Amino acid sequence: MLPEMDNQNWQLISPLVYESAAAGKTVTVPAGFITDFVSFAPLKNIGQRAAVVHDFLYSLPEFDRGIADEVLKEALESVGVSAILAIDMFVAVRAFGGSHKAK
């Protein structure tokens, strides 16, 4: 699904579609989008799609950062990440994610 571009970045070769209640719409991450996935080790095998959606929303200057962070939490829980771990990730991106939001 994702060819590696270098040691840290991957590129989608097909769209990733996520229906989000938090965003109030379907989010479609287009083929060609470049992501670094998730950096938090416990989520490496389960939270990758959620991280891609979050990265994509952060790449949209017009998209609200708070909603993007809510979508991450929602998407993590939708794939089976515990509510506690999803909340921990939400708190982390609220605290540190602003520096990565597109300007």
C-alpha cells in the first residue's frame, strides 16, 4: 500500500478513506500523499491509518487543528486502540502537534 521513499517517509499509492464523526464528513487522503506514519512505538502496528489521516488533515491549512486531533483519537479507537492510549495520543498531539500544523 505504501512504498518507502526514505527511512522516515512513505507515499500512499491508493487513496485512504475514513468516515469521521468528529470531522462530520468523509476524509479522503489522496494517492501520492507523503506521511511519516506514527512515531509512538505502541501504535506502530495498529495506528498507522489513523496517523495518515491525521497527518493529511494537518497538511490542510484550512482544517482546524483541534478537529484533526479529535479525528486521530476517534480513528485510533475505531481500530481497537484502548481509550486510555487514544486519549494519551490526543493529549500529546494537543501539546506538541501545533509545530507540525501547516501554516
